[in-house]
Amino acid sequence: MHDFDYHAPESLAEAFRLSRGAEGSARYLAGGTDLLLALERAQAQGAEGPARVIDLKRIPGLEGIEALSDGGLRIGALTAMAAIAAHADIRARLPALAQGASFVGGPAIRNRATLGGNLCNASPAADTSPALLACGAAVEIAGPEGARALPLAELWLGPRRIALAAGEVVTAVRVPAPGARSGTAFRRITRTAMDIALVNAAARVRLDGRGRIAEAALALGAVAPAAILVPEVARALAGRAPEEAAWREAQALAQAAARPIGDVRASADYRREMAGVLAARALRSAAERAAADRVAGGAP
């Protein structure tokens, strides 16, 4: 690995100052599980790596899970995957996110890898991305010029590319309240348990008082340059009964929306077929959870 300066600031202001001082050749470190691999790949390919690595772990306020007054959740960008997967409120109200986090690497990786790092790595196959997309999440961003918010779907510009200006960092993820009579689910397929997803899918379903679909959201990963929402599914399922005919239509719409590549791990045709299969399974499971919430009498 090439030489670089390592810094561990104790405030965002100090981190921004260090980033400016590196004249663009700086990288933030959250968990580091992807960054260290990237540095090793850069050296192997003879590419020039960052002159400065800025570790964010010592900065207060970037870690933790907070329940908001409107029923939503605020998850600090440096919150570890293990903490998200084990969090009782997330497991109960947003099981798709808990499931996605539980599939990131093995136990050692999940105790180091962070939500912000996973999102900013901008892998099309990231396992937390579809769940957060389906739930309508947004990211909080801070930088030398101030703070701003951005819908999660607008964060990714393509593989390993994100819409952050120089020096900016994601500080938290906000997830809206799921609402009553709601359910979420996550599905993925891989070659091995520790491999990245060949395809993954997350769904959110909210039922109305009659038990019909009031809202549906479907997100897919590993079938496009970034995780994607499939708005056609939302339009097609609105007002429908949660039954097999609806899931079959959603399956076809998911396959039509998928734009996968073929590689050594799977062909494009296989990924497209599995996108539909996983979409139907995720939507069915989300609807079953929404129905259970309806029977349990979730608050409106």
C-alpha cells in the first residue's frame, strides 16, 4: 500500500480543514472495510492513491440510532451494521433494513462497516441500499459550505460515484415513519453466504383499512449502475388486493426495469429473471407483515 498521511480529527470543522489542506487528494474513512481494499487495488494497478486519509470515528454525533418525534428514525452515518441489524426498533418496524445490514460481510465486518460507508461506497449490490430506497430515506450532508439534505436516490451517480462536493461527508440517514398497516421485506441471492449479491430487492407495502394496497415501493440492487426504484410497481399495485395476480404483474415489471450486466458471477439474463422473482417474494412478504400489523391494530 502506498504511503499516505493519517489523521483522526475530533470535529467536523477539523475534518473539513484537513480535507481542504490535501488539495483534493484526501479520502474520508468511516469503517474502512471498503477503503482499505480500494487502496490495495490502487497500488496493484499502479494508480495514485490519496495523499491523506481522514478517519471520522472520533467525531461525536456521527453514530447512533435516534427515534424522531414524527415516528421516523435518524441513523448516524458511522453506526455499525451489527448495531443496525440488532436494533429492536429497526427489526420490528423496518425489518428490510435489519435484514440488509445482517447480510453485509461476516460478523467481524459488520462490527466495523458503517451505514454511511456502505452507501458512499456506491456499490450497485450494496445490501442496505434497496431497503432504504424503498422506505424513502434521505441523507444528511455536511461540508465546508454548510449542511444540506438529499434524497437517497440522488446520492448515487453510478458505480463508486456519489453526488458529494469536495470535502462533504454524509453525517446521517433519515428514514420516514413507516406508518400503520405497513410492512417491509428484503430478499437477495448470492453464490455463497459471504459473496456480494447477484441481485437483491426490498419492498414496502402499506394497506388501507379494507386490506387493499394503499402504497407499494420496490427497489432493486445489482441490476443497474446503482440501486433503483421501480415506480411502475407502485402505480400498478395501488388499490389492488395483495394477492398472487398482483405479485405476478410486479414480477414482470421488475424484470422490465432491470438493466443488469453479465459477468463471471452471473449472466445478465439470469439477473433479470431473478430480479422479478425476488421482487415478487419481497412484496408478498412485506404485504403479509402489513396485514399482521393491521390485525394487531397499528396506530393510523
